Amino acid sequence: MYFPESDIIVREHQDLQRVATLVDERLSEVFSTAPLRPSDFAYLIGSDANQVASVFDLLAKKGVLQRTEMVECVRCETLMPSTAFHQAVEDEDDFECSHCGRVFSKLSTPITVYRMTARAASRPKPKAPEVDRPATSGEEPLGDRAQLVLIAMLDLGAIDSDTRRSTEEIAVKALGPGADANSLKAVISDLSTRHLIETKQGRTGGCWLSKIGQSRAMKLGDR
Ligand SMILES: [Zn+2]
């Protein structure tokens, strides 16, 4: 185990052993306090979201993660503190997304996300993996959703304009049945800005992986 706290969790909760081990492995690569969503995380490691949430809760008790209630913008997925949201609802004020300005519905339900605590995020970074994986050095890190999208596009065989896929198809492949394509808009546009994917607008439009996007997706799929 990477985090000593994970060893303790596994000893105390043997039913969570497998998930805790996978979570530990994945968290060992996280060095930021960016929000972690149990459902996305579960998909990445191929585990049950409730079990991931249980492990996250245990890690939160041990000071590796912290729990926060947030409300999520339906348009761009920006997370905003739910305390500020509730205050605005109470004051009968509009509560706007800090990123895209969309007004939140008063009925928005807060979601629980986790962040690495400042202490855990500022732990010393291991140097060794850089040497082991020279091909990935110099690449900008990708968020969980961006990784899922790239892998999904590779799985769907979207590798050129002729094999392009709609964002709806990609969303379902990346996030599971019922996934909302709009929720990936920000991710798609970010991947496009980074030239990892190409997009064609319009009714028959779609996305496909660029050459770099393709090799990046293959590397992600290997892990
Ligand atoms: Zn927004």
C-alpha cells in the first residue's frame, strides 16, 4: 500500500480490501486538492461507486481526504460550495456558476465530493516513475473525465473524420448508460484545445482522436 492509512483500513474492513487497494494505487498519483467524485473514480478502477465512497469516507476520517458538499453546474460541471448555495436560496438570491454564469436551480441537490487534504497533497513526489516512463514525461496531466473520454473514443474506434462519434455516444461509453452529453462539453472543448481530439460541428458532427490523442489513449488504456 502507498498510504499507511490504507493498510489500517484494509485490516479493519476486510470486505473493502480490493477496492481500498485499487483506490490507494490510484490516489498515489494524485498530488492536487482537485475534487474527486466517487462515481468517476469507481468507473476508472472498475469498482462499485458505493464501495469507493466507503473507502473515501474512511480515508477522510484518517486525514488523507476531506469530504465536501458541493453543487454542480448542469452546464459546465463546475463545483460550487453548497453552503454558499444554501445561503443564496435562503436569501432568495440567484446563485450563479462562477465559470459560465448559469443560474442554479433552487432545487439543485448537493453532491458529496472528496479532495485530498493539503497535507496529503503536499507529500513528496516520487522521482522514480518519471524514469520508468520517459514517454509520458512532459505531458500535461489529464483529469479523470478527460481520461475516460479518450479511452472511450479509442474503444469506439473514433480515430478519423470518417469514424467520428457523436458526443452522446462518447458520453455513454465513457460514463455509462444515461450519461448526459452536455456534461462533457467542457471536457471535450478542453481536449480539443489541447489537440488531443478533433471535432466537426453541426448535426452530423462528432469527435475523433488526433494522432497524439490516440497514442495518449492507448497509454491510458494500458494502465
Ligand atoms: Zn457553469
